Amino acid sequence: MSDRKHINFTIVPGEAPETRVYSNFCAVSHTPFDVTLSFCEVLPLSDHDLQTAEANHVVKAPVRVSVALPLALVPTLIAALQDNMRAFADAQPAQSPTAGGQGPVH
């Protein structure tokens, strides 16, 4: 007994919050079930931060947002990021991070 109706639809984001969270660093980790993106804000280091980093070679950045994604969503996310980077490069070729064949900075 399959009385279910099939409806095709597109999911789009709803209302965005008034404020955005700024991040200039993203750490990626995973489990067997999901991938976690930890978005951090790296601020200029104080003298104390520099001394600590010199001693243990670690700088802790405050995590602003942590997002866990099911593994099935990761290929779609990668494709969407690549599409957006291509669109950005086409619209702003002189400012593109990959302009001139230099490749990404790691």
C-alpha cells in the first residue's frame, strides 16, 4: 500500500540571522560518521601569545562556530565551494587567489 505522494522541491535557506560570524581559519576533523568544520578567529598575537607559541609551537584560536556534517553531504559541499570559487574567479580575475596559476596558499 503505497499511497505516498511524490513531490519535487528545492530547499533554500530561510531568513539569515542579523549578524554573521567572522572566521579567518577553519580546522577540519572527522569521525567515521561525520566531518566537523571548526571556524576560528585568529587575532594578532600578544607578546604573551608569542612566548607561549615559541615554547610549545601551538596557538589556540577561539572557535566561533563548529559545524558537523554527515559524510554524505561532504561531496556536495566541496562541489558547491568549487563552483563558487570558479564564479568568483570569473567575476574578479585580478583578485582571484588562484590568478596567475599560483595555486592556493597553504
